[in-house]
Amino acid sequence: MSLADVINVLVVDDHPLMRAGICGEVNAQADMRVVAEAADGTEALARYRECRPDVTLMDIRMPNGDGLQALTAIRAEFPQACIVLLTTASGDVNVVRAFQAGAMGYLMKNLLRTELIDTIRLVRSGKKRIPQEIAQQLADHIASDDLTARELEVLRGVSQGMSNKVVGAALGISEHTVKNHLKNILLKLQATDRTHAVMIALRRGYLDEA
């Protein structure tokens, strides 16, 4: 096998043990090699510029620029960059954001041992990779309305334990307007109450978990 046939991989994750495990899996393949590693979003862009890898594996949650920010920055300079985002969260909202930003793949970390290598080969060939579990979520919610920016602000306030009155004061709107936003949020998320709405929003990726 010539060097031209080898898939060069950049691995980006802020956890050294996770990074080492991924590198070990990749380097064990005859047709792959890790050409660089990075621990955060800023370093990811620098390593990409140096190595121009065929495939980049990147964690979503990292310091100094998360995976989505790093993906956007890399593709702004290198539109053909082939990037797979790795995550522990299966929220469909995050998946939509990832592919809108130009990701070629989205892989749950609990599937790395069984699906990582096939995913690398698949995206290298120009195909996109979405786990079946997440694809089902996308199908389930494809007809649902997305939350507006204001609705997200209201929901964040609710998730922090604020009353409608306090949320309204913080956003410069009336308590009545907050109630109307909450009514729309419950309808869109098919939630039974505000606590249920927050739980759904966390699961789907509208809100970041603490």
C-alpha cells in the first residue's frame, strides 16, 4: 500500500485517555494513521493548517472553542475539510447544527469501538454518517417547529429556576408575554409542563447541561 492510499487522521479531544484510545484504534489499521492530535478548538485549527488531514475526528465539548466552533473555523479556510464530530449527547438539534456547519459525520462515543473505523472510511469516500438512533430522532421531529431565539431565552431562564416575572424582568418583556412564550414552547416540544419542557430541551440539545 502506498502512502497515497493511507487515510491521514487528526484527532481532537480534550481528554488524554479518550484521545489515546482513538489514536490506538486508528493506528491499528493498515490504511490509516494519526498525523496530529489537538486538545481544544484553537489547537485543532492550528494542527489542521499544518497537516491538512483527510479526516478529522473532533469532540463537540471542549475548552477554547467547542467542536462546532472549530468545525466552522476550519471549513471557513478549508471548505473541503472532512470532519466527524464525536459526542456523548444524542440531541437531534445538535446534529442539525453540526451538518449545517458542514460536518460529514456525527458519532456517539459509546459507538466508537464498533463504528469508528467504518465511519472514517465512509466519510473519506464522500458519504455522510448519521447513527440510526439519531436519524430516527431527526425523523420524529422533522415536522416540528423550531424554537425561536426569544423562546430559547425564556426556556433558559426557566431552566435556571426563575419565575415568569423574573424571566420577564431579565428579558425586558411582560410576565404575560413570558406566559405566551411558554405556551408556545410547551406546544412545540409536546411537553406537559415547564419542568418537562426543560428536560426535553436538554435531551434534544436546545440547552446545554451543566
